[in-house]
Amino acid sequence: MFDPISLAQLADETIGLIRSESLFPFEEIALRLFRYQHLHNPVYAAWCKQIGVNACSVCCVEDIPSLPISAFKQSEVTVLPQRERTGFFSSSGTSQGIRSRHFFNLLTLGVYEASLAGWFRRGFLTDQTLTRQTPSIISLTPPPEQAPCSSLVHMIQALGQIAPSCDYCGSSEAGAAWTVDWGQLEFCLKQANARSEPVVVIGTAFGFVHLLDASQGRTFSLPNGSAILETGGYKNQSRTLTRSELHEYLAALFQLDASQIRTEYGMSELSSQAYDSTGSPGQFTWPPWVNCRVISPETGQPIADGMTGCIEILDLANVGSCMRILTEDLGRMDKGRMVLLGRTENSPQKGCSLFQADI
């Protein structure tokens, strides 16, 4: 029999771990969180039963089973009773129009915000050697009121609370595709230059492509110490470029060095994000409260560095849903960093199959 523990206790412990320099309680918290989620998340419990995992037999972090990310599209993956849910983040959809949902309440949203703010400071800003002060945020996304279910927009809104200012240069009318306002971006950057205030321009890959296509030879000027943060994702909303092509064009558009362009990896089903670094573009580092590994699609077991497999992520900040998720992304590990290689095929391979639990 496991000791009873509340979601509030787990949230407090996780926030304490996020704010601490010590990772001593990581495994202890992870195991308690697993047991809580197994007990209170019917979807996760059904999946564990289907794959033959008994909660009592899980004694170490490595044994905690992952839930295929497709479950978020097909079921309500949450420990929260319906009456306690205050909202959800939704994916931007697929070609079939199926969107995942990640439910939250004020308690679990607080953990999410602690995670993103903590790693933005430690994983992004500390790698910006040119920046001598906390930069302002300029977003190519719509404002929160136009995209209330976007985890990316909420992330930017939360980061705006620790930045001198946060401006939005995108829009989305009545749920339509996101667009970027060139004139508004130009105005915001002009103000930042006048204040000699460094900025981080944040946008999706397709948002930056729209900006490139509208440039017609024009360029922007960024204040010293500024950076670009590209969050990936084309979603069939623009032509597709390789990361190196996109960053090369953005360097020319914003008149900066390619080392000032960074990439973020995140998704609505997770509560934490990874950033690549100026010295290792395309190699992503997760915060200490996240465990990322690559598993074999044939065996479902972790594989050695340098080998390609399915990316699996354990995110302690996912206190209200499921902390270990099997993504639909392919990658490899390189000295502790995640290298993203593309998407898995929709073939029903062991360890990468679609969620089929009977719940």
C-alpha cells in the first residue's frame, strides 16, 4: 500500500525541485507522481494494464511506462475531475483535424509556469552571451485573447511577466490561420532600438516564413544583445524549409549572426521546453526536471547514444496529466543532448504504435 499524497503536495515538491540546484529528490518525486497518476488518471491506468505494468512493480524511474502521445487526441489524459478543470491547451491539429487537449487547473498551471520561467532563465538567457539584461519579448503570435488554448501563446504571455515588456505582432480572426503584421513588428522594433533595449523575437517556423515571403527585400534592425527564438512547426501553413535554410534567411532578414538564432522544442502535451544552444544548433538541452531518452521502435527499450529511435520524455512538471510521454518524433541522443530528426511513420510498431487502450 502506498502512502497517500495530494496533488498539491506533488505540485509543491515539483516547484521546489525546479527552483533548487539539487536534484537529489528527483527519483523519489517521480515515483510518487507515477503512483498518483496511475491511481487518479484512468487513461494512464488502462494503458498500464494493457501493457502489463503493475504499479507495485515499478521501483525505479527507468521502469515508469510512457503513454503514447496520441492518447491526448483520443482521450482525456488527466488526474483532474471535470469540475476542477479551468482550461486546456490544444494542439494546432492534424490533417484529420484531430486536436490533443492538455487539461489544467490553477495548481497545475502554476507548475507549468514555474517550469517555463525557470528554464527560460537558466537554459536560454544564460546562453545569450551578448545579452546583458533581461530582454523584452516581441511575439509573432496572436495575443492571448485570440488564441486562449495555445500553449505557445500562454508560454509567451508568462514570459512577458518577467520581461520589461511583451508585444504581439500576429493575429488570428475567428480561429483562422495565424498571420503576422509587418508594420506592427517594424514599429515594435523601432521602439526597442530607440530604447537600446534587447529583445527576443519569438515565432513559429511558419510565422517566420510568412514574414520572409512578405519582406520583398526589406530588412529589420535589432538592438544589440537581441535574439530570435524559433519554435518549429509548419502545420501545412507555409512552405517548408530546413532549419539551416530558415535560419540563414532569418539572419539576413534581421541583420544578425546565425548564432543569435535559437530553436525551442515543446508541445501542448508537455509542461517543459528544450532549447538548442549557440554552440550546438539543433542539439536540444532539457531542464534537470526532465528526463529524455531515445527508445528502439522494435523493443521499446532505451538505445545507445548516436542510434536513431523514438523520443520519450519524462517531464515532472506534467503533474496533472501523465509525466512520461512517447512522442511521435524521431531522434538520437548526443552526450546528453537530444537531436531531433523528424517524425515517426504511422506504422503500428511496438513502442511507437497508436494508443489503443480500451477505456
